[in-house]
Amino acid sequence: MASLPLDLMLNAFVTLFVTIDPLGLAPIFLAITSGASKQERMKIAVRAVLTAAVILIAFALIGQAILSVLGISLGAFRIAGGLLLFVIAFEMVFEKRKERKSKSAQKALTDDEIHNIAVFPLAIPLIAGPGAISAVLLLVSQSSGWVDQGSVLAVILFVLILVMLMFLLASPVERLLGESGRNVLTRLLGVLLSALSVQFIADGIQAIIAS
């Protein structure tokens, strides 16, 4: 009976942990879900992680075939993700999301709003973004046989569980920060997200030129 490929699993864990960055996603989740209740945050977190899991597992199993059929390069995917992420960063810096929230008279988020936030920008491109998808495709290409591929899938699920745990810590962190601290953090993370979006675009352009 074949033993589990521990070297591959360790390599996969380090690669995906650094790429997805669960610790870095926690404050971003806090900023994006500003104004949401604890229950709404729970729904958003669960849907975001489940959506990201479906995306990453799908790319692990049939990713190369999907991109080939659609004629999409990873470079183009990076550019698209960067442009979309920049819009979110702009809204965070100038508090556009908070303005829309106040105009709705502080009403609870609808299921559609929760679903939309969970899918974009949380699941895509923050969790299952171009970097994570590229890493998954690379790890799968390095694996051989069902045992190796199953190990990669197990590592993907484990890292996503860590992401979920970080999301669940967002509400206690918000209580510690207070309103002023949250406002400062939201704007700071908006600037960092804008830089990340520009990096996505630059990497995508570089990949297209190189190809």
C-alpha cells in the first residue's frame, strides 16, 4: 500500500498557506464586511470558503482543460482579477461601501447581498485568486497518481479551514478596535489592496509578454 507523500503535502501546505495568506485575509474580511452583524458575517464566511473550495478543487481536477477550452491564459486571469480588486480597494479607501450602507437605513443584509460579498471579492479573487489557482495547477502538475492528487486536495481543504477560523475571529477584533480603529484599518487595507491589485495586473502583463 502506498504511503502518503509527506514531502508533497508539506510543499503544498507551505505554497498554499503563503499564497492564500489566511492571517492576512482576516483584517481584510473585517473591513469588507463592515456594518454586518455577527450572524451575517458567519453566513458570508461560510459561503466564501465553500465557494473558494469548489473553485480550487475544480481547478485542481480539470483546471488545465477549462483554461484550454476557453482560451484563457493565467496572465489574462491575473489582469482581470487585479482590475476587479482595484474597484473594491477604491471603495474601501473612500468609504463608498459605508455610504451605501447608511442609505439603506441600517437594514440587515439580504441573502443576495451576503451571497455577492461572499463570492466577490472574498472567494474571488482574495481566497481563490490567480495566485492560488496558479499554485493549485502547479502542485497538481507535480503530482502523480490518485494518492498524490488526493493529498493536494486534502491540503487545500485544510488551508481553507484555517481561512474560516481567521474569519470567525474578525468580530472579536472589531470590538477591540472600536469605530475609529476600524475606520483607520479599512482605509489602510484599501491602500494595501490597491497595491495588491496593481501587482496582479503587473504579473498578468508580464506573463502575457513572456508567453
